[in-house]
Amino acid sequence: MTALARSLIKPRVTQVATRDEWLMWGLIALSALWLMIGVVLPLGEIAWRSVSDESGHWVGWANYAKYFGTPALANSFSNSLFVSLVSTLIAVTLAFVYAYALTRTAMHGKSFFRIVAMLPIYAPSVAHAIALVYLFGKKGLVTTGVFGLVPGWDIGLYGATGIILGQVVYCFPQALLILLVGLSLSDARLYEASIALRASSWRTFITVTLPSIKYSLVSAVFVCFTLVFTDFGVAKVVGGNYNVLATDIYKQVIGQQNFMMGATISILLLAPTALAFVVDRLVQRRQMALVTSRAVPLQPKPKRWVDRAAFGFCALIAATFIGLMGVVLYASLVQVWPYQLNLGLRHYNFDLVGGGGLSAYFNSVQIALYTALFGTCAVFGSAYLIEKGRGVRWLRTATYLISMLPMALPGLVIGLAYIFFFNQPTWNILGVVLPNPLNPLYNTMAILVISNIVHFYTVAFLAAMTALKQMDPEFESVAASLHVPFYRTLWLITVPVSLPAILEIAMYFFVNAMVTVSAVIFLYSPEIKLAAVAIVNMEDAGDVASAAAMSALVIVTSIGVRVLYEFVSRGILRRAQAWRSG
């Protein structure tokens, strides 16, 4: 009986294992196909449009020659480089000092300062620019000296100055997050050796601190440069006559309907960010482990004057961020700035202005939820198949490489590429005309969700890969030896263990989908307007107070969802992560 049972069971086990492998290979191929459709093919389409005319005929470098032959357009490239370099230098410097204060001093209020430093993440970049207008614009609080109470100060906001100020606020949290990680990983023994050798504080900083975080500094620099170079919102509001590439694309596509020149500028916008991304990846490859298993965590010792100076610096930065968010909220409540300063909710009646009203806000919330749900599933599923998958190594490697591409793609480029790729009713492949099966997605909520997922894909993907790499491969090995299907192992083991990372990825997608402008500015339809785009349109129409009101709604929603997430996730994680305390 035993032999008969074994003979019946064995073929079935083999069949299950084979079916399991085929299913995994199919899912890996599906993941690669999704990335091809979402990233590679649209990017190829926009590259082709940059070297063709309106009829689709090859014109070579004619579009580029026309661009650089127009002085007003050519200056935009150098303007973009200038504001990007200056903003990056200032933002990374401030973020480094702030991170150093949080990790290397014994000052009070560290938790508070960490939370406040993240406030700009929860607002569209347009909102930062609007706050600057109310502070430093022609009728701003600082410019008028609080309406004549004190001497005024006109900083000449509209132009490079305003763009740099807005971008520093926009980039600061991103650089801080990277530098906090680098400064948190330190070996106290190196500092003890420096003290024993009677090295000065400055020498210790130069020979120990900076070398230990050089890779984090490089990453912070490239991330900030890319963000500034590709951002659209700040330059749109406070750029004035100081043109940059991002606003040039908007003017060419929206203002002049010149899609070929828009594609040309998109490639120019893409080139420096792609180069920065490649250099960053090459630098990261050289990074070695600086903290060993025998490392001793650094515990900062109280130093009265250093701690006070660090507290004062962090308090100044925190007050600036709180003040900017407060100005947006205040401006949304003032009746008529700066003549009637009594407060009310008049500007929250969006039916009186264009932009889409409250429906735009609810559309944004809905799209953010869809982006969080489907984006998290796509990212974690793809990362699992690449990291834990078996066989088809070349396909997993190719999928990984494609997954890294979106980090180098500006949102405006993605949006314009999707217009070219999804809006075509037919495809002409080597002279054969085929219907475009993806065309029905155009002018729908689905394409907005897809563009958001692709835009923020790489950061979430790297977070998922990091979480999966921390899991011992023995889980999958044991499951395979017991002929347990991989999807059962995924659901019962991998997902619960990785739940903290999964929830953070979902939160990352939601917040960024709420505040992004560049990824959707070309793709929204009259029937599906969005809050961030409505802010741009209201400001463009002169309804700045209403734009501030919509910005306040977005900020409150983003922060509120974050607080709700922290409250709800505690209970979920307590149950799912009970094994950690077992």
C-alpha cells in the first residue's frame, strides 16, 4: 500500500513543481512586459519624435539645431543647470548640518525636528512657491515689511532667486533622508582612536566623518540635482521671465501645441538626469561596508555650546518649514490679500474659480489610493520575482535594469511620452499598420495611475529589494524541498515578514501621487482634473488664494493620511510581526 501511494503521489509532486516553475517564469515575463510598456516603449517613442517632423518623417538633428538656434530657448538649458547646481549645493549643505545635528549631538527635541523636516514632502512644489509669493512677492509680508510695520525687503523673488529658494525647500527632505542614513551608520571606535591620537575636532571631521559618508553625500547631490533640474511647479510660479527646460516643455506642448519641439526638449531634460543617475550608480558600486559586526554604535556626548548651536540651527530650519506651511494655510483663509485680512472659508468654494473644484481634489485622493494599491503590488511582486525567482536569470536581470530606469525619467518626459505612445490609434511596425490595444487607456484614470506608478517606481522598488534581501534564502529552499508552491510561501511567510516595508511603499506612493504635478500635467482630461494640476491652473489664472486653499487641502490630507497610517499600522504590525518578540 505504501509503495502504491508513493507511485501515485510522486508524479503529482513533479507536476506541481513544474507547474509552479512555469507560473513563476510567466509572472517574470509579465513583469518585464509591464515595464516595457510602461517605460521602454514610451521612451523610445519620444526619442523617435525628437528626430522626426509632424508627419513622422526622419529629420535627424534638425529639431535640436532649431532649438539651439533660438537664443531664448537655448538659454533655458544653461539656466536649468545654474539653478540646479546652486540649489543642490545649498540644500545638501543645509541638510548635512541638520542631519549632523540629529545624529552627532546630544541636543534636545530630535524627534520633533525629524518630523518637521519632512513637512515639505507633503506639499506640491507649487505650494512652496505660492508660500514664497505671499512672503516675498510684490505684496508679500516681508517685501512690504508686514504692511509697513517694519522696513520692507524686496529680494527680487521672480527669477533665479525664487526658483532656488523654492527648490531648496523642495529638495531638503530628500537630501536629509539620505544623509541621516549615512551619518547613523558610524563606528565609535574610529572616534575613540582619533581622541587617543589627540586629533583636533576639525581633523577628525575631515579624516573620519566625511570619508564615512562620502557615498551618501554623492547620492544626495545627484538626487537633489535631478529633482531641481526636472521640477516644473516652482519655476512655473516664481520663474517669471527666467525660463528653464521644464517650463519650456510646458509652453511648447500646452501653449503652442508643438509636440516635436516638446519631445526635443524632453530629451535635453533627460540627458543630464540620466548622466547623473549613471554616475551615481557607478559610485555606489565602489561602496564598501564601513560598519562591521564588531562596530560600536556612536553615542554623542553632551557638549554645551555645540548642542545649543545645533538646536538653534534646527529650530531655524523647522520654523521656516512651519512658517511656509502656515503661510499657505493663512493665505487660503484671508478674504482679499492684502486689503481685507479678516479670515473666512470663501476661497474653499472652488465653484467660483476654474480648475475642477472639489471634484479635482477627490479625483486626486482616488488616484492616490489606486496608485498606492496597484503600485505596491506591482513593485513588491516584481522585486520578489527578481530576488527570489528561479531560472530565466537573463530575464530577471533585464527586468531589474529596466526597473532602475524610471529614477532617471523626469515626470514631464513620462507624461509627454505617454501622449505619443497611448494616444496613437494605430501602430506602424515596419510598414504594417496595427490597432493600438492601449489606446482606450488614454484620457482615463488608469493612465494617470500608471504614470504615477512608473514615475515613483524605482525608489519603491529599491525599498522592496532591500527588505527581500534581508530574508534568509533558506525560506524558499525549504519550501521548494517540501514542494510548497512559491505563491503560498510568498503569502504566508514573505509578505508578513516584509509588511513594514510594504506599508511604507504604499504610503510613499500615496503621498507622491497626491502632490505630483509634472507626471500628470500633460495627461489629465477635462473630465478627470486633479488637485495638484488645479493649483497650477488657478495660479496661472490669477486665483492665487484659491490655489493656496487647494494646496492646504492637499497638505492636510497628506499629513492626515500619514498620521492615520501610523495609528493603524501599529496594530497590524503588532500582529504580523509577533514572531520578532517570540
